Amino acid sequence: MQSSSSQSRIERQHAERTPLQERAANDQFDREPLQRPHGIKVTYRRMRFQFEAGFPRYWVEGSAFKSLFWTQLSTAFQPGEKFFIDSARALKDEIHDPALLEEIAEFCRQEGHHTAQHIKFDRVNEAMGVDIAGCRKRYMWILNRARERLTPMQMLAATCALEHFTSAFADQYFNTPELFEGADPRVEALWAWHAVEEAEHRATCYDIYRQLDGSYFDRIDTLIGAWTMIIGCAVINTLVLLKRDKRLFTLDTLAGLNYLFGVRGLITRLAPTFVRYLHPNFHPWTAVDASYIARWLRDNSQYFEDASLSDDQPESP
């Protein structure tokens, strides 16, 4: 039998729970297990990509537009991955599912290492005169405004929307190889690894949001805003870089706009993925073939690095 003081302490702790903690505690035994395909496990891996010897400024088929589009997108990851990590960490204590907590830890480590590797890529581009700082500053301005205006749950909803965007890019990368045809193999390896891990953790933040009973309205509202932000900023950055290189008014730019927005363009192909997210019962792993994850990891072990040999310091929760 419990003493009266012990019982009083338990009752006081119960009364001090936030609504999210109360809901999570009540539901922890009723939640469905994490929905993951067989063999999928979010896993942090240290990588090493060979950028020391350099690569061409226009590293995708010699196209200024394609190359600078992907180069500027890399600058989004330092502020963007931190936004994602902070969103997951802010609500981690409300989660009581051990499997999801383990996945959150690996997710944060993955995202931190993405930043470390992309910064190396960015430095090479910066040394070639690409305005990396200007591109990153535009992404940071947008994300800082989001931090100021959104609640923790809304930040998490925005992260879910952007993770859906990045995992959709990952699916396209592997299912439509012509989009990266002619890319420098040293750079392509970086983007392929990043795509694999974005696909692998596509559901981590979404399952945090789901377990905390996030609002469907906020999920959809932030999808529209987040996708508009990232696509708009990416296009502006690309055009600014092209103008600096005196490559803006060229046939390559017209071809590049078609590369993004044509009938079979990179952005156009995202439309079905966008619509799928609107379904009330949407889940990131529904009707997704991610067999490419295991294939790439199996065939590219040369990029894996023993953790003791690396000087990178990844984020951890």
C-alpha cells in the first residue's frame, strides 16, 4: 500500500503534466507500431566524400542552371537541418514510445552529419566564387521568421512538410536518373547518400506529430507555406547566381526552367506527392518503394568512414 505522502506526490506529478504529456502517457500502449518497410532502420553513418581535388563549377553536364540550382540548394541545409533537429528536440520529451525515441536520436545525428558534409561541398563552391553566403542568408531569413511566428507544434508541422519535400526529391533522384545525368561522380555521391537518408527517415518527424495528435489543418496549412518558401527561395537563388555569372539570359536558362517546371520537370513531378499529403490518413511510408536505399548502401560502402577517423561533430539529441 502506498503512503499518503507517496500517493500525494504521484497525484501532484499527474496534475502538473502538460496536455501533450497526458495524451502521450495515456496513449503509449495503444499506439500502432511504427510503420516501416522491412529492413528500414534510421541509422547514422559517418561518410567521407572526396572534394579535396575539386570539381567543375558547372558540375551537372556543364549546365550553369542545373549546377547552380543544386549548388544553391546545398546552402539550405545548414539552417534547414538545424530547424528540423530543433523541431524534433522541442517535443521529444512528450514522446514515450521507445522505438520512436531511438529513431529521433538517429534522425538528429543524420541531419547533423548532412550539414557537416554539405558545408564541405559549399566551401569548395565558395572558393570558386559562388555566393554561398548570400544564398544561405536567404534561407536563414525565411526559417528565422518561421521560428518567430510558429508554435513548437507548428514548427514540427513545417518540418513534416519539408521532410516530405526532401523525401520526394530522394524518390525522384533514384527513380528518374536522367535528372542527374552527366553529374560529376564525386558530387553525385554526396547527393545520393543524402537522398538515401532523407528517404530512410521520411516518417520520423511525421510520427512525432501523429503521436502528439497534431492538427490536420496545421499540417496542410504549413505544407503550402513551406513548399512555396523552399521552391521560391531556390528559384531566386538560382537566378541571382546565374546573373552573377552572366549566364541568366541564355538557352541554358530556358532549358533549366523546363528542367524544373516542364511537363516532366523536377518540380512538376512533385504534384502527385503534394496531393497525396492532403489525405487525412496519409503516412509517408504508404505506397512507397524504397528498395533503392538498400541497393545504394550495399554498392557504395567506399564512402563509409570509421567514426574514429573523422573530425566532424554531428548533432545529437
